[in-house]
Amino acid sequence: MPDPGHPAPVRAALVELTLVRLREFVREPEALFWVFGFPLLLALGLGIAFRNRPPESARVGVLRSVPAAVASSLDSATGLTAVPLEDDSAGASALRTADVALVVAPSAGGGIEYRFDPSRPDARMARLLADKAVQQGAGRHDAIPVAEATVRERGARYIDFFIPGLLGLNLMGSGIWSIAFAVVTARKQKLLKRLVATPMSRSQYLMSFLLARLFFLVLEVGVLVGFAALVFDVPVRGSFVTLGLICLVAALSFSAMGLLVASRARTVEAVSGLANLVMLPMWIFSGVFFSSANFPRVMQPFIQALPLTGTVDALRAIMLRGATLASVSGELLLLLAWLVVPFVIALRLFRWR
Amino acid sequence: MAASTPLISAGLALRVHGLRKTFGDVVAVAGLDLEVSPGECFGLLGPNGAGKTTTIEICEGLTQPDAGEVELLGRTWHDHGDDLRQRLGIQLQETQLSEKLTVQETLRLFRSFYRNGRDVGDVISLVQLDEKRRARVGTLSGGQKQRLALGCALVGDPELVFLDEPTTGLDPQARRQVWELIEELKATGRTILLTTHYMDEAERLCDQVAIVDHGRNIALGTPRQLIAGLGAEQIVAFAVEKQAAGRLDPQTLAAIATAIDATRPAHATDTGWELPVAALHLAIPALLAELDRRALPLAELRTHSPTLEDVFVSLTGRALRDA
């Protein structure tokens, strides 16, 4: 109950505004899911799909009419599984349904014939393995003795490649969406207009969004990096300070972009369209799911200038290669430019009512 | 601009002179003057679209006028905007406060914007939301939301309060609660400018009323003065049985008006027709005789003293609600 003798303390406006941001976010369960739950599910799903499995053994079809010596060499070969097949038509059918990668058939003159589709990498692999087994079984010896050492490096798996990309994607998504939606909703509800009818400082209002972002940033990055380390053993080889700095600047630059996207829009529909328009090229080109080097050379200057490309490249360098601050300074400068320019434009365009 | 007429504004809480504003082709305000004394509750009364909201938002410094002068508490927006923001309390017509915050959080936020203001707990009590202090805004009724909006306008302890249609869309009980709140506010000596299209609201709350139509101030005075300006009029309201209502055409109505010596032509109400007359004791028998002669069965007959509604009708020839 209120105590008339002790009036409630009055906190600074910037603190109250930031608290409002945090409360509004925490009280929106859907937003919590999209920011925290969804990236974890995505990481888990992709991590399982692309987990490292033991090398698969190639299935090789062997027709009954193949000479017995050849068939027994194939049976005892390592790295492949021999599948006995009745006749030509059974062989053709097994190839067509990809039940086997290669069919070994007899050819005229006591030799054998390999039937396979050379456009399939596993078929070419099966051909090499089968031929090696057949020839060695017939007495061929390697001209140079060869020893093998297998290496499996943490940091070279798909999940290692993907987690920094997902982190960048998450920084972009929550930066742009959280600000764009909140601003446009406040504008649509005439709440912005009501606020500028008070002595509230407009710059503090905008700053409260950035401050609230920083608060959640710590959680977002911590949860995702921690999850990846615990579940998939994804490394962070660089310093956490450098990683944090890149995340901070990236989050602020995406927030500035969110502010720009929301600076004029009057409806949630309009701002959704704009936000998707801004984010779609980065989803595709910035190398989140696969390397951006896959795109043609002429597109690279454009791709490298995107803030998400800079973010993801820097995060990968820090997490996987242990890059120092100096070696990601190019990306850092790019992100700073993406922070300042959209913010200045947004302040000029911003519609307060 | 402010320096040109300092003597006129001396002692006024609000002075508006020659205000004009157009939006595209639409003239919202067409040369409007207002003078509000300190401690006064001043009402802008008029139909929807009369320019009330545009006028009040120009006074609030939210809309730029095309022409005209606005002085609040002896100051102008141009020269003392920041100072004025600290001293005004504003309630806008369509603001939706954040639904996810509680009553207390909302008021604390607004309180934090002002250098000097009232204790949040006191304001919650003032607007009678003690039991809802920790309730989310989204769970409040329309009347409670409106009282919270008033609380946000008052938490900065303003000298001058702007209320834009404070009771529109509320049920009768919620309206009365808001009225009581405004009356308490008046009792503390604050100056209030409110807009409304409810006659009863203006009559009950306002010391001075300006009737606004088509962006112009068409009458100014206390509610009593404005009503007295109609002369010693009384209003006769009548309705005929439903099956005969079709025969009550404009020609017939004009003939009835002449027969009972009405001071103005008839105008429609929700249930029937109203005619202002100078002498009730002559008009009623004449009306009954005329209806009888035309075989129009009377369904309802009432008389009442004129209200601000009748003032508006006499000034514009239209009823407020269908204007």
C-alpha cells in the first residue's frame, strides 16, 4: 500500500524508459521464443543433421556371372559392401534406385566392366575402391608404400561453421525486429505523439532501445555460445572480449538499421515488409548457412559490404581461428559505418507522430 | 510575434489569435480566437470535424499552425518550448498506453519526464485506481484507461491542462467518474481547456464555452449566457404514432411551426421533432389542435428549457450530432 509519508522515488527518465523496454519484451512470450528458443532449435536441428558420422561404406553390386576370384576380392575389401545381384536387369534396377553406387559385370575376354554414373561422387569413389580391391586381389602391388593417419579437427565441422553464422543472424534479426516493431506500434497507438507531448528527451527515448538491446545481447550471445559449446563442443579460440566487442557493435548497427526501417512506417505491415526487404539479401548472401565465396566474383564487393557478412566473417575468425582484434579491424570499421550512417539518417527521417 | 501584443495577454493562461490550419484542401481551423483566464475551465464545444482537436493540438505544440498566434502562460512554443512542456498536462484523444505495463509503471514513466511533479501513489489515488495499481493496462476497462490517461496528464503537476474529448466512448457511470475528477482538478485552481461534443459535459464542467463550427468560433460565453441568448425560449418536443409518421412531411412541419408561432423551424431528434417557442401556454394548445385537425395521433409530448444543444441548433440550423 502507498505510504503517504514516503513518496515513491523518481528514477531518471532514461532508466524508466529502458525498464519499459525490458518489461515489454519480457512480457511478450512469443518474442522470447523467437529470440532465444528459435536459434537454439535451429542450431540443434542443423547440428544433428550435419553431425559427423563414420565414413560410409559404398555398396557395390556384383553380378553372379563375375569370375569367382573377383567376387571374393570384392567381398573381403574394406570400405565397400558387396551386394550379389542375379543378372543384368537386376543390376540396372539397383543402379536406377541408387541401391548400389556401382555394378561390377563380366566383360568379354575374362575382364570385368564397371557400370556407374560418373556424375555421382559416391559412384566415382566406389569405382576407385572396387578397382583397387580387384587389382590387389589379382596381385598388384603399390609402387610407393603409403601410410595413413586420420585427423578429426574440432572447428572444421559444419556446426562449427554454422554457429557463428547463426549468432550473426540472431543479432540482425532481434536488432531489427525488436526496434522496428516497438517503434511502429508506439507510433500507431499514438503513444509516440503522447510521449513527445511531455518533456521527455527524444534522444533518450531512442537510446533506451539501444540500452535494452545491450541487456538482451549478453543473454542472447551467452545462451547461444554456451549451448554450442556444451552440446556440440564448438570452440571459442579467440578472446571473449573481442567476441563481445564485435557482438556489441554488430547489435548496435543492426539496431540503428531497425530504427531506420521504422523511422517513417505507420503500420506493422509496412515495417514488416521493409524489414524483410532489408534482411533478405543478408540471409542469402552473407554466408550464414554456406560460404559467401560460392557467389560469383562480381557480386563479392556488394556481399562484403553487407553488415551481416562483416559480422559473420569476424565471428568465425574469432571463434574458429582465434583471430585478434587487429585482424578483424576491417569488419569492425565496416560495422561502425553501418552504425553511424543509418542512425544519422534515421534521426533525420524519424516521424514522431 | 510574442512581443507584439504583450499587454493583451497579461494575466491570461492561454491566448489564441487568428489561428488557421489547412490539411490539403480541408480547412480545419479558419481564423479562431480564444482567451482563457487562469483557473478557468474552458470548453471547446462543437461537432466532430469542427476543428476542435486541431485547435487543441496547436495549443499543445504538437501541430504547427499555418497562421496565428498562440501564447500559453505568457510564453510561446517558439521561445519557451521546453519550459512549457514541463508546465502542461496533456491528454490526447486516441493514445493507447502500453498494454503490457502496469498502472504504476506507466505513471512512474511519465513522472520521470518532469522535474517537479506529484507523487505517483497520490496520483493513483486521485484517479481512483488504487486497486488497479499493479494491474496491466491491457486489463483495464475503458473508463479506467481514461482515468489513467488523465493521471498521466496530471503527474507532472501542470498549471495548464488540455483534455481532448475526455469522456468520448465511455458509459454513463465512467463519464461521471471522469467529470468528478475534472471538478476536483478545477477546485485546485488549475486552468483547463477541454474539447467535447457533449452538451451536458460542457454545461456541467465549463466556466466558459466557445462553440466551434467549421473551424470558427461562432459563440462565446458562459453556458448560462449562451442559453439566455436564445431569449425566453422553451422547447416543445413531440412525436406522432409510428403509422402516421410518414405524413409528417416538411410542408406539414412548416405549417405546424407557423400555427404554434415557433421561433425557428422544426428539427429532428432521435424520437420525433423539436420546436422552440416563446410562449409555451399558447403553443401547446395550438399544437394539439393542429395535430388533431390533421388527424395525426400524438405519441409523445414533452417540454424542456433550452440547452447548449439548442444554442448550437439556433446558430447553425443543425443538430450537433448530425452536423
